[in-house]
Amino acid sequence: MNKTGWFLGALLLTGNAWAVDGVSFELGNGDYTDTARVGAIWNWDKQWFTEGDWLVTGFWEASAGMWRGRSSIGNNQTITDLGITPVFRFQQKHPSGVAPYLEGAIGAHLISPTYVYANRKFGSAFQFGDHVGFGVRFGERQQFDLGYRFQHLSNGGIKKPNQGININQVHFSYLF
């Protein structure tokens, strides 16, 4: 995990990685686990289905976070989570005021250790992280974003055990 952390850190310090379009914060819980994450957002210049008042667009979200097990079974652990996720978003084309959206994503995560408590084991450090969510954008420039995400993480059957985890999250972003 240490080599991966150094690699991701070096990647963030190169080239256009500093041209971050926003930052994100998440708090969540599920399956006797509490989570917290921070992230960086890079908007896409691509849009689809632009004929009406709504469109599909998206962004890359790189995140770093911690999970803390809180099971009464015991052997609770704190997991470090590094992720990169392409997020697709269905949103208004020219929003004003409060603008609702729907989103969905499937990304890649590296976690360590590979269990959060005695009977919740993930089998491998590599995990897929998919989520669906909804929320609103607001502010003078639509610079604030507040939403809900339901996320499932598992290794997709790559290695046993593959118990996975479901997390309910409150997501906040600020766009520069």
C-alpha cells in the first residue's frame, strides 16, 4: 500500500494534475462501518444528449479516505482507501438557483487492510466502487454541490472472500 500511496502522490504532483476543478468531502456509514473521504475533481469537457434542457456530463474524482469498523463482534480495524472514479451526471444544461442532478459511477479503489472487523473481509486490496446518487447544485456560479450517494464496494469475485460493503454517504463539493 505504501508504494501505491507514493505513486498516487507523484501522479498528483505532475503535469495538469494541479488544474483541479474542485474538492469534495464525504461522510458515511453502513454495515457497522463509518467512513470519511476527501477528494479532488476534474471536470470533463464532454457532454452528451444536449438537445433539450438536460444533458449528461461528468468528472473524475480522486479520493482518499478512512473506514472505521464499529462491530460488536470485535477486531475492528481502520482501513485506508484510495480511489479514482469516473462519475456520470444527468443535470440541467443552463441551471439557475437550485439545480437537481442524478449521478452514477463505477471506479477503482485500493484498501488496506482487507478487513474492517472480524466477519467483514474483502479478499483483496483492489475493490470496485460503484455508486448511485442525487443532489443539488447551488450558489451564484453553481459552485456548491450537496448530495446523497449509495455506494457498494467489492472485489467483483476476483478473490475470496468477497463480502463487500454498502455505505450511505452525504457528499459535498466546492467547484473553483
